[in-house]
Amino acid sequence: MSLKPRRVDFESVWERLLETIKGVITCGQVARSTWNDRFSDVYKLCTALPEPLGDRLYLETKAFLELHVKSTHFKIMENEQDLLAAYHRHWEEYCRGAGYLNQLYGYLNTTFIKKLKFTDADLNYGGFAIGELALDIWRKHMIEPLRHNLMTLLLHEIAGDRTGQSVNQAVVHGVINSLVDVENYKKKMAMQLYEEMFETPFLKETGDFLPQ
């Protein structure tokens, strides 16, 4: 690809980039040639003339991720009888997809975000790399709305396990670990969500620790 900055039609580039990130965030099939072309598109937007379009790319990507997570939340709520498993399945997919998306947006992360990030305070004001942004959106629009449901179901499953009932350990541990992994990028208080949402209520309920 040419590294020379040039004028770019944001809408046309974003349209094809959006189709790819829809596949990436759901871990769908993306052809190697398409993947490479989208790397080029991110670079073009970040170096566009007369003004770089990185900020607009960031905002459009954020809006897409918010819409995607809210839609996924609705799908999970439809699986009321198997909510934990549905949450776990979608989380595993989204978490992997967020990692791939972070790679795709590597140039944006390096040029627009990493140079500005010094403390967690910067994160609170929007200085997220794309992968971190994706996780923060999951926390806000998935975990927080499901907080009561997840905690109630987790405690129920753990109680069942203690009385010899059949429990899907992979799902239980996967959901619990998501509370840690979703804030793993933080320099400080990375365990806060896990402690507030699960550990404290769990210890209050059982007086014991759940091995991880």
C-alpha cells in the first residue's frame, strides 16, 4: 500500500471497513486479502488529508460496538432458561473478536491513543485502545444490566454444585473469569468489578472462596 497521505472519502472507506469488523467481532471468516486491505483502510483514515480522520473512525467504531453489544444483550435475555450459557458463549466470541479488532486498529491505537495514555484517569476520559474500548462497552452495556441476573444464577449454580447437582463448571468459571478479564487492561483496581459483583456477595452468601 502507498504510505503517502491523501484525501479520503470517509463514508466509502467506512462502509467496507464496517462490513469487515462485523465479521471480526463475531469471529467470522475474513479472507486474508480483505484483512490486509482493511489494515490499509485504517491507515488511510488516520493519515488522511487535509485532516486525519482517526477521531471520526474511533467514534464510528464505538457507536457500532455499542449497538452490537446492546443487540447481543437482547439475544441473551431471550435465553432466560439458559442465560449463563448464552452469556458465556457470546462473551467468548466477543472477547476473541475484540482482540482481533484491536490488531486491525493497531495504527489507530499507536498514533491516536497510546501516545496520550499515561494513567487510568486518561482511560476514564476516553483514552481507550480499541480492544480496551470494546471491553469497556461490554462491561457497561452487558455486565452492568445483567448484574443481578448473573449473580443470582451463579450463586444458584454454586449451591447446586455443593449439593451434588450437575453443574457446567466451564460456564460457571467462564462467567466469573469474564468479570476479571473485562477489566484486565487497567493499571489499578483491575479486580474491582470481580470483587464487588461476585467475590463480596459470594463470601457473604457462603463464607468461603470458590477455587479458580
